[in-house]
Amino acid sequence: MASQASPGTSLARATGMQESRLPSVLIVEHDKQTLVHCAAMLGELGYPYHGVTTPRDALTALGRDDSIQIILANVQVPDLGGFALIEEARARAGDARPIAAIMLAENATTDMAIRGLHVEAVDLLAKPLAFDACSTALRRAMRYLALRRPAPMALPGVNGFGEQLSRLVAALEGNGALALPAPDTPATAKEIAATLRTMIASRSQRSRYFPAEMFADPAWDILLDLTRAEIEKQQVSVSSVCIAASVPMSTALRWVKLMTEAGLLRRWTDPKDRRRDLIALTPATAGHMRDYLAAVHTLIRKM
């Protein structure tokens, strides 16, 4: 191991890894033995790291090193606590520097798991930390970060939710968008349903060959899933459509809120279970989606 951290040491960084493209990991653990154990695993996996024993030192390290983007924190770290530390770290880092959280606990509880969901922790690991569990959690952290980085091919001015949504609404309403060719023979309901199933299946297949975060498109995934539900005459809950969006729950919920406010979706409380909300396409959006699928079917038929 390149370096070790000890109680009272504010910073202990692995050497010889500064040129690594991997983000640095900040270990926040008041137990010396656990801290050294975690540091050894990170060293074996090739991650540069800092090891600290207090939240105060963790925030200091975060401010000094912009490469820190993953925090591995004990849930019960003294003074501030692991969950509050994550929230404070993200507030200080800002939106331009995403922070992935991995939580560590002596005895994980349901309450810890729920709090972990609230702070979007990628994993809640039990002590003593196993190498495989650590490796898997770090891969999840990398996916979390990838989903929050600006897309390298993004067009200027299309990074915000609102601007992306404006483009989507304009496209659905035909304002400035290139129209697909009108079908010579109207597609049947069966053909439209088959085209939709093919599109959804092709998006699923794509993730087998390319990283899913390269093509994150929650608004379109939400529209496809709700179109499927309408065709199959199914009621869909908000949580279900968020899962179909293939992005973190908080991101999907923001898209649902914006799309509802823009008039693309309608949302209401389930009369049979008032603890959950249902979601569906508005009639206008449903009509646009059917026309789009019919036009895509025509294109495929002409090939």
C-alpha cells in the first residue's frame, strides 16, 4: 500500500497515481483499522485516495482537491454523521462537480437504507468491507458520475432540463422540426404496437454493447414507456415510469415534473391507493406519439 492514514491525520493520499484518470476517493472512517483496510483495497483497484478520520478533515480535503468525486463514509462517523456529510459535501462542491456516495456501516438497518436512498448513495456496505463489494460499489459510483457529467457531444445551450424540454415540446408540436413522411397507407394499431415494441427492445439491446450512460435520454424513455402503457391499456405509477427512464430516481422525478408542467403528461392520485400517483400521456401527446410511430413504420416498410 502506498500510504496509510492514522487517527489525527487530516490527509493520506496514495502516491504514484496522480496521473490516473479515475476520480479520487475520500475515505471518512474514524476507526483506524477499517480506514487502512479500505485504503488498501482502493490501492489494489487503482484508485487514488485520501483517508481522514473526521468530517471536518473530509470537507477540508474536498476543498483542496477537485479530483475527489467519490466519498466512502462511515454512516456513524462522529460529529456530523455520514449522511449529513454527503449533503454538505455536495452543497460545497456544486452542480458542476458531482459527488458519488458509498456508505459503510457496522450493522446496516432499514432506516440507514432509506436515508441512503434520500442522499442517492450508490451502495450501503457492511463492515468488514469485502473486496468484491468494494469493487462493485466503485463501479456503481463511476456510473453515477458518468450520468451526471455533461455529454461530450451535447449541443450548446442544451444542458438544462428546461431547454431540453422546450426542444422536445417543439418537436412534438412540429415547430421547427423535420416531419417524418406521411404514410401512404395508415399504419394499423397492431403495426404501431409492433414498431413501439421493436424500438423499446432495440434500446435495451444497445446497453449490451455500449455503456448506458452514453445515451441517457429520460424524456424519450418516459414517452415510450407511457405509450406502451396506453396501447396495452395499463395504468402506470410515477415510480414505475421513473424506473423505466433508466436514470437516478431524483433525475427521473424532475423530468416527470417538468413534462407534466409542460402539458406532455397528466398526473393524478390513484383513487384505489391514495399513497401513490398515476401518470399517463395527455391526449395530444398520445396522438403525436402514434403519428410518429406510424411514420417510423412507414420508413421501415419502404427500406
